[in-house]
Amino acid sequence: MAKENIQKQEERTLVRILGKDIRGDKKISSELTKIKGISWSFSNSICRTLKIDPDKKASELSLKEIENFMGNPKVPEFLKNRQKDFDDGTNKHLTGADLKLRNEFDVKRLKKIRSYKGNRHTFGQPVRGQRTKSHFRTNRKKTGAVGVKKKK
């Protein structure tokens, strides 16, 4: 029993790619989707372009090739997650922390120019047209003497 546990721990190696730890004992196509900014379709596109078997384990591959490819991916434009960038108008694909930062900057810009979407973000309301009559009541601030106040 103890030998089986040791063998399982040895098989479960972690592989670091694009700043994210992924399990080395799983298929590369499904493990790439754990990285923020890589979807199933983009993962399949990476495997096809680099001629990698999607069923191979992540620990069996040299991941430098994938990291280099992600620096400037040669995939169809509709697969990229940042089309017609606001700053320079090009199509890009961002992953990880870059994607998170860019989204935060976009929301800040919308708030600054006081657009409809920016106002919805400011007030904590849904941005994309969902109904609000019966949902989105969880983060409301209690006003006045409604409810029970906690002792300090």
C-alpha cells in the first residue's frame, strides 16, 4: 500500500508553463486549458500547429516550444482573445497576468469616460443586459434602519 502511494506521488509531477503549474500526468490538451486565456479551441489549435499529440502527457514534452509559440501565436484571427486592441488596433492573444491587467485597465477606462458599461461596473450591477428584478440582490448595501445591526 505504501509503495503504491509513493509511485503515485512520483508520477504526479508539476510542470511550469507560462507562469502556471500544471500536472504532468494529464493530457497536454486539457492541461493547457488551466492557463488563463487558453480555451479548448485554442489548446487544440496549439497542438495542431506544433504537431503535438493532444493525448501525450505534459511531462513528456518540451514546453519551451509551446512558450515560444505563445509569444507570437500563428493561429486564425478569430481564435485570439484581444481583437482590434483599443491602443494599437492589432489582434493579440494575452494569457495569465497580462490578460488580467488588460481587463482591469479596460474597466477603469470605461469608468473614467462614464460610459453605460462603466457606470454599471461602478454600481455593481450586471453589465451585459441581464434582468435585475429577481437576481443580483446579494451585494446590496443596507440603507437606513433596515435589518439587524451587529454590536461592536
